[in-house]
Amino acid sequence: MNLHRVLLAFLVGAVLIGGPATNVPAWAQDETPETTAEETPAEETEEEAAAEEGEEAGAEDAAPAEEETPYFKKEEIAYSMNTMIMMICAVLVLFMQAGFAMVEVGFNSSKNAVNILSKNLMDLSVGAILYLFIGFGLMYPGDDGAGAWFYWPGFGPFGRDNPDFGSAYDLDYGISYSSDFLFQVAFAATAATIVSGAVAGRMKFTGYLVYSAILTGLIYPISGMWKWGGGVLDAQGFQDFAGSVVVHAVGGFAGLAGAILLGPRIGRYSEDGKSQPILGHNIPMAALGVFILWVGWYGFNPGSQLAYTSNLDAEATSYIAVTTTLSAAAGAVIAMALSWGMFGKPDLSMALNGALAGLVGITANCDRVSMEEALIIGAVSGVIVVLAILALDKLKIDDPVGAFPVHGACGVWGGIATGIFGDIPLADFPDMTRADFLMVQIKSTVIICVWAFVTMFILFFILKAIGMLRVSAEEEIKGLDIVEHGMPAYND
């Protein structure tokens, strides 16, 4: 007990002399007598009072200023988030170039791998430059192109005078001009790359460069303007959310024109017309390419929502991803089942193309159909792609990767399926009936497909006439890697 009293007295004395210590137990601090005003020097009291008054005055002065100019504005946060998500979606779509390259290389002979990779690289590289100076302005002319077939604002970044590009932001626009351009140029490159697979193994590299430049700089942007640039088809109510028709059907029908004028690869059909498939050299690579394309499609379809920060936008974006997934899955299952029933074995190449077919079919309507309808659209796509591959074979049109069946035929189905299943755009067309909507979809789809096929057929015909379309038989047999590029894809 005496020891306790001594310790207690020591602690109390320490508190009285030096103030409470940080490591003093609470029970000892509670017993410390409070310091009174008489024990505090007058000078300190006046200084403290002045400091307190200054703090209160500063707080009063700062409050209104903080209210008037908050550090973050709601619009600025939304703008930043939309821009960053758009950037991510653009990169996903650009990554689809890797998927296309792997699918095409895997489904073709190893002697043409370097040539295919070179074409894919140039589709993106040449396309990005031409789309900047010509294509984007053609496709998005602004209010001057509303309801029109054609309007060109002129050369320059984005094809028009835009002093704010890269130096300022427009909160009303909702996203940065730069991220918007990057997203759109990825779509243009996708449309061009579709053709690469259809003409693989026998087209001259120089001729392909000419085609790629014209498609990305002129043909695709003009038809894209008819819908996404507010042109004539958009004014009539045509709906194509992310491009079943505007992107995929354009690429598919351009590829069909090229495949027809090129003719089949040497050895693809016997002298008596019997089909002799030329097997791909790396099916695992092709399968991995399809998986990459599937993942990239989550930039393609959900990214086309273009705004992601509100609750409604977030819900729409995630729902679009679900319908996209269901359609791809249904396409793969049905294509595999159909090929299994027809050929006696489950054909992996058919299943892979079935997944891509389901993705193409849902792209136009992923925002306006139910999950059950997405499954139906994907299943029908799986049937269409198998039948279209067989039909091309009967017609002796050589499409090494099934570019037209996947993108052309299923792109048409996506446009029509939108009219059958999709919500009618009553907000803009209150008197439109289901029959009206379906007719708009059919008419617009036909117009865009005819535009792509006819213009590209004329171009390929000119290239053929001047000797720039197809390599010689000797060069084709030797392989385009050595003949066109002077290097093999593999050391052996």
C-alpha cells in the first residue's frame, strides 16, 4: 500500500509540473486538476484568443468560396470516367486485330502467315492515318450531314476544323474527342481486316494496300455516315447499335467481292469440280484468336453505349455484355451440333465460326432485345454460318476463313433480327409499327450491303485489269511469305 501511494504521488506531481504525459494511465490523468486562467500568463491568453478569432474568421471567409468553386464538379467526374472507360473499350477493340490475325493465320497454310500478319498490321496503320484526315470527317460531318447521303467537310484532323482537338475538353460532348476518335478508328480497322481472311493466300500485297486504304478512307465512312453520322438511313429510323451491318456486313460483302474476282486457291477444287479442303496449319492458334475476338467484343458492344457513369448507363452497359455473351454461346453450341449431325463428328472450326457468328448477329441489337431473344439470335446465327459455308463451297467461292458467312451473312441477319425482336424506336418515331420497323431494317441493310459489294467489286475488277490483284501460280505455290516479303514465318 505504501508503494502504491508513493507511485501515485509521483505521477500526480509529474502531471502538475509538466502537463499530462502521453503514456500516463487514464485513471491518473483524470485526477489531474484543471489549469485555471489565473495560472496561465495573460500574454498567452491574449495570443490564444487572437488565434482562435482568426481561425473562426478564416473559416467563415472560406466557407462561401468552397461552396462557389468545389474542387470536383459532377460533370467533370462523369467526363473523366466516360473518357477513361471509352479508352479501355477502344483498346479492347484494337486488340481484336490480334484475334483476327491469329484466326486467319491458323486457318491458312504456314507459307502465308507473314503475309496475313502484314495485311493486318497495315489495315490498322494505314487505316488510322486515312481515317484521321478523311474518313472521320466523312462519317461524322455534324449537323450539315443530317438526313443526307453524302457530305464532306474537307481535309484536316477529323476531316474538319477542330481547334480543340488535343488541347481542350467539352463537358457537353461527354467524352474527349481523342478517345472518341480512337474508338471509331478501331471500328474502321475491323471492317477492313475482315476482308483479309477472304482473300488470303493469293492476293498481291500492293493490291491489298490499295483496297484497305479505299475501304477505311471512303467506302466504310460513307455508309457509316448513313447511320451513325445522322445520315439518310438514321433519319428513317434504322437501328444498328454497334455495327452488325455498318461494320461486319460491309467487311463481309467486300470480302465476297474479292473472293469472287480472285477465284479459288490452286488445289481448292479438282478438275471435275470436287471440293478439296486446304486445311489450316495451326488450329490451336485459330481457337485462341476466336477467344481473343470474343473478349474484344466486350469493347465493341458494351463500349458503344458511349456513356457509362449514370445508373441507367451502367445497367445498359452490363446488360449489353450479357446479351452479347448469350448469343455467342448459342451460336457456338448450335453450329457444333449442326455440324455433328451433318458430318458425324463435332467440327471445331464450325463451332469457332458459330461463336463469331453469334457475336456478329447480336451486335446490331444487343441493347434492345431480351436474354431469350439473344439466345434465339445466336442460335439462328449458328445455323446461318454453317449453311453459308456449305453454300459458298457449292458455288466454288473460296473463302479460307469463312469471312463472308460469319460477317456478311450473319451481319445481314443481325440487321433483320433487330427489326423482328428489337424494341421499336418510338421515342423518335412515335407512329412506327413493327412492320414499319422491320421494313426499315431490311431496306437499310440491303442498301449498305449493295454499296459495299458493288464498290469493292469495281475496285477489285480494276486491280485485276491492271495486274495488281492476284499473284502468279508459281508464286502462290511457293507461298506469299517468301515471294512478297522475303521471309518465312517459321525457321523450318
